[in-house]
Amino acid sequence: MSAHSVEDIKRASAGLRGTLLASLADAVTGALRDDDQTLIKYHGSYQQDDRDVREARRLAKLEPAFSFMIRTRTPGGVINPRQWLQLDAIASTYAERGLRITTRQAFQFHGVVKGELKATMRAINAALIDTLAACGDVNRNVAVAANPLHPGVQAQVLAQAVAVSKHLLPNTRAYYELWLDEERVGGSGEEVEPIYGQAYLPRKFKIGFAIPPLNDVDVFAQDLGFIAILDDAGALLGYNVSIGGGMGATHGDPETYPRLGNVIGFATPDQVIAVAESVVTAQRDFGNRAVRKRARLKYTIDDRGLDWFKDEVERRAGFPLGPARAFRFDHNGDRFGWVDAGHDLQHVTLRIPSGRIVDGALDGRGDAVLHLTGLREIARLLQAEGGNAEFRLTSNQNLVIANIPATLQSRVDALLREHALDGWRSASPLRLNALACVALPTCGLAMAEAERYLPDLVNEVDALLARHGIADAPIHLRISGCPNGCSRPYLGEIALVGKAPGRYNLMLGADHRGERLNTLYRENIDEPQILAALDPLFAAYASERAQDERFGDWLLRNGTVAAPAPRHRTIPIEVAA
């Protein structure tokens, strides 16, 4: 790998260009040059290799089976039926393993080879979607509540999120030069970056918009969260502002940890962009660039103090935040099945296991499905007759088909049944709420399986729950292949965090609202040990739980786990500097 630091690579990149053109043109290898592997992230792609065959290829004296993951920038995860069909065609032409919905409401394409990378990017752009800033040390895809109880507000909040996403895009023409053949003109590579500067952010940055009482975006896991506040009539008044959330950690390093955001005040809709820019630029200027694993906003806040950071945001914004308004979250899952949206429109939320949309068995395992074909047929129907129907990706890796004319409901439902897309009707609550990151074979950070292991684990845990007569318990289960936490495992009532192949840390005790982290219960254990640890807990929960008491809350009440202590450290600035 490169001997240059990420900070060096960013500063010397000439506006994210680097030597990407030369790397892409090099037909000798399926890989990019070392520094360019960092830069391509800002264009929405990661270089990966198939770890299942890595050793066999090494022994055969072949280079790793390199390919690229491409991630879209789709604020709020909203696309129309025409765009769905275009992305389906891209996945079928250039990618492997179908379409995948991420926990940030984006699409990922896996297995794109270098020689087809540019063609894939151009095809995505032709769908009026881009991938700029979908990865890298910049603001990532902005998440938005997908199926709120107040459907009229969703459009307003989505428009706000789209505006924030656009405002925080990098100011470089590199994306258009590299992927769309825009002519490079004089001064290219010297563009002024008014928000990011030439070194961009110290680490990635995530924003989410929630609409209570649903917390489907896990707003307190975001670097910056906006919690919609409505009046008694359901009209949008503004947003409570939350800062400092983040899921990533490093095994064995107490200086790294997951953290939930803190609500610091209230902003009106016309103040949102100024607040977002102020938080981002404060993190740009004060975030830790010396120690990358401590470069997220949560550490900046804990090192310098929450009050100090709030004051800095207000100074940059040019106005004080108002007092935070009252709000309540009921849960952080999705609402499955058909929902009347009013105005003769219907929404339907589909359970998509691990967000993977394929024709065939998921990763060659389980029953074969025709989910890709089924959604293609639904998109064609809605394109022809669906008016303003749209697809919304959820932060829980599921799919909402929204604004379906009531006259089409029966036809859409028939297609869902025909293609086994109505799994919400029979799935257990555990299965409905389970999340997993991609992990192996493509993620270079994965220490253990996640997506491929999830179906087997759910089967085993479901069997335990049934044994104790609590199969209907709506427990949130999450698996991450490593401690970086892309599946937000630290917000699972039960979570597995990968330590090594077949071994995990068992985390317990988060709530079902996304307002409390879980804690470590057993370290570095395998599946039989995981099930042995859960079995007596399920037995006791079945007999001791109060009416409607959730598993995570019961674990806390009976003392099985303790609520994690808040991490709001205040270190004198002169010490932290």
C-alpha cells in the first residue's frame, strides 16, 4: 500500500484527480495505483477483492480477484420507476449479486471490474443519479425517514435533505472529467473548496433526518441529526439538532467507541443549511487529523467539550440555536406491509433480507427467489400507470414503494405475492428487524461473516425464542463483520460484532428506539456459545417480562447489563490542541 498518509493524498490530489486517469488506463492489472485507491472513494467507489479466492490465487501466482463496489448518492433513498429500471439494467449488465440497499439508503453495485468501471459510472449518471461523495472523507448520503406517520411532511423533509446534500458536495469538476469525459480546462485541480478546503474532512460525515415518532434513520447514530418537530396539526415547525453520533470502534482500544448524539437546540427550516455547514466546517478545522481512528466528530466533541462545540457552531452560523423542543420516538424499525397514505394513495414496505435484491438464492443459499424480476415488473407497471409513485430505500435495508394509486394496489400486491416479495406477511419479528453489513467476501475490513451468516443465525435464534414461547418478541438483532459498525450493531438489543472467522463479541441491551447503546456481554465466542448465552436469558425473559416490555429494556431492568455511561468528556482546549 501507499507510503503516503491519507491526509497527504488528499492535499496532493488536485481536486480528487490524482493519477486516476492513468490508473484506469493501465490494462496490466485489475487494480488502481495505491494512492488512487484512496481517491476513488470520493467518487463513490471502493477497490475490493474476493477474499474467498484470495489464497488460491496467491498460490497460483495470480493477483487478487480485484473488482469495485460502486455506491450511489441518493438523498433519502428516493428514486422513480424509470430510474429503478435503469439501475436494474446496470446491475444486470455490469455487477454481481444484484442490487443491494445500504443502511444509508443508497444502492451498492458489487463486482464491477476495472475495465467496465467508467461505463458503469456513465450509466448511473444517465439515470440522473451520481456517486460523487458517496464514500470518502466528506458528507455521505443524507438519510431521511422513509415511511413516516405524517406522509405530507416527508416531502418537505426530503427536499430539505436534498438541499443539504447538494450544498455539501465537493466543489470539483474531477468527477465529470474522469467519468463523463468533460474537457479539462485551465485551472482544473485548483478549484476553491469553500466548505472542505484542500484536505477535505478528517473522516467521513453522516447526516440523518428523522420524523418522530419513528426513528427509522437511527438519528442519534449520525454525526449530525435533524429531528423534525411538528405542531399539533402536523405542520413542520423546524428541527431539533443532534450532534456527535457514530458507530465505529476498534477492538481492544478504549480510546475508540460508539457514541450517541446529543441534542443541542432547535433550528428553523431556513437555518438548516447554515447549521449543517457550520458543523461540517468546525469538524474540518478541529477534527483530529493526526490519529485517523479518532478523527470522527464524536471525538472532536468529547475532546473539546459539547458546550464549546455548540458555541463554535453558533458562532459560525451567525445565530444561536433555540431551545430544544419536546419529541418522542416509539421505535427505530420500519412499518411493514400496506399503509394508507391518504389521497387515494398507498405505500407498501417490503422486507429485503440484508438489502440484497437478486434473482436466485441469496449468495447461493436458501430458497431461490425472483425479487429482481418482480420489482422490475412492478417498476414497469408504475412507470406506465403509477403517476407519482416512487421507490424509497430505508435505513434498515428495506424498500418502500410509495404513492401507489389505490386503483393499482391489487395488481401490485399480486406481483408481490407471485415473486415472494411479501415475506413480511410470514416472517418472524426477529427476521423482520435483523440487519447485517456486507462483510465477507468483499469487504477488506471484515473479520467475520455477517450478511451470509444472518439467515442461519436468525433460524437458530428464532428456534430458541419459539422453545420459550416468545417467538412473537420483536427483538432487534444486528450483525457486523467488524467493529466499524456499518450495520449499526451497537443499537441492537442483540448484536454480534466480528472478532475472527466464526467468532464474535455478543452485545446486549440497546433499546428499540435508538436511544441507548448496548454493552459487551460475552467476548470472542462462537455460535454454540452465543446460543448457550442467549438460551437462559430468553427463558427468564419469557417468565419475568412485564406487558409490552422489550427485551433490551428487560435486560437493563433485571441487571443483566448496565446502561453504558455517557461519554461527554470535557478536556481543556489547550490540552487537546
